[in-house]
Amino acid sequence: MLKIIYMGTPPFAATILEKLCDELYPPVAVVSQVAKATGRGHKVIPSAVEDLGRRLGLNVITSLNVNASPTLDVLRTFEPDIILVAALGQILKEEILSLPKLGCFNVHGSLLPKYRGAAPVQRAIWDGETFTGITIQKVVRKLDAGDIVLKKEIAIEPEETAGQLMDRLAHLGGEALVESIRLIEAGKAHLTPQDESQVTYAKKIEKEDARVNFELPAHQVYNQIRALQPWPVAETKLGDTRVKIFGARVSPIKDAGKPGDIFTDHKSHLTIQCGQQTALALTEIQPENRKRLKIHEFLQAFRGNFPFTKIGMN
């Protein structure tokens, strides 16, 4: 049985940790980022990994900087054979990488070498990919560039959001990690170098990415809407009101207009002209300071006289 230190922070990593404990054995220690204040009340809430680790009675270590001497000194006491990482949110430096006897291994949410970086799930959906997967790879100093233990592929459903895909990938990641550890334990793991000519990068998602540009073709806007859920959620402006877009579908266009033009029956549908003579029907939105509404619920408030003819960021 290997002495494992597990590092992770969000629900994605907690799901993988649970799979590891259920189907293999618990790690000797769990490391997560320090709990942060969130929400309007600034309540300090532990990460999903910290919460699960404590509920399972594991040795839990929280750290602002896992590479700092105080944390590193504690990790050394466990004399780990292997360190496993899943969405920790921190970059491991050489002192950590050289600590375990068998190395550090990462659970990455793409089929490397495609989509190295911080947001592989969101960027795959945004780019219109039809499949993605999980890669278990050895951690090296260069980001997501280490040799691959194994990969598991999964289809991206046509209407799937990043949050939904992340949940499915977490379960797949748990399966892949357990399989990888068993291979490593048995001395049967074959590490395969990545093809550097096939590398693409998944840039971190920023709040500014939420802005919708209706001059783009409808399918690109639709992919953006899916990719930005649950955060930061695609948004636009209707008059002076900021509106988040939670649901939409690419729609046949009957009237020719300019990007941002609105076509509606004032009761049940609201369609937006997009670029290249394409259109997007909004199905669920959230106006600023209001709850999420199906589009027919939103239109009902205007009593058959929807006043806007254009939509877009001012």
C-alpha cells in the first residue's frame, strides 16, 4: 500500500478523493487551500476537499502556499511514496516535486497535450469540441507537460454546460486515478511523453469573458453560454439592464437583420440576430436583481408590448 498525499480544493477534487478512498485506500494526508470568505455575509467556508477530508477523519492540512517551509516540513513527516494533485489551485515547486519517492501525478480535465492550463473544460466547450477526457500525468515544472500514465475519453453532450461536464469528468477522473495507482503499484505503468507539436492552451476564465458578442455566429455564442456556467455566466445588456443568459438554442432565422436585432412575438419567444445570418433563441435569463426566468415568464411582465428591438453590451 503506497503512502499517498492527496492535494486538491474544489468539488471536482473532492469527488476524486472520495473515489480514491472508496475503491483503493485513504491517503495518509490531504492538502487543500485555506478556507476563504465568500458570499455577501463573507462567511468562511472550507473547501470541498477540506470538508470531505475532515468528515472522513483524514489528516487535513490547509495552506496558503503549499511550497512554503512550514507546510513542506509537515509533508516531509509523512514520507510519501506519491503525491496526487487534482485542481489544487497552486503550482508545485521543485521541493514538493522531489519529495515523494515515485513522483507527483496530476488529474487533468482534458486529453493532453490539448488544453493545457487552467480552464480545459470550459475552453473545450467554448471551442465546440465534441469530446474531451481525463489525463493522468506526471507533474513536472512545465505546466501540464509531464509524461502520461493513461487517458480516458468522454463525449461532450450537445447541450452540456461546463459545470455538468465537470461533474462527469470528476467521476471519470476518480476511475482513471485509481487505475493509474494500481498500475504504479504493480510496476506496470508506462509513461508516454506528450507530443509537443499538438499542444494547445486553455487560458484561465476571467469575469470579462462573460460579455456576449452577437456579431459572432450563433453556434459560437451558444458554446460560450454553455462554457461559462456555473461561472461567470454569459451576459449582455437589454436597455440599461444587465442580463445573464442561462439558456439558449441556435434557431432558424426568418427575418434578416443586423447582429443584436430582436425578433419576438411578445409572449413566448425572443430571438437574437447573430453574425453570418444566424440566430439564437434565448430560453432562460436572469435580469439584474431578479431571479432566473424562462423566457415566456420574462415576456409576460411586459403584457404583450415588449419595448426593446436591440440587445447588446453598451
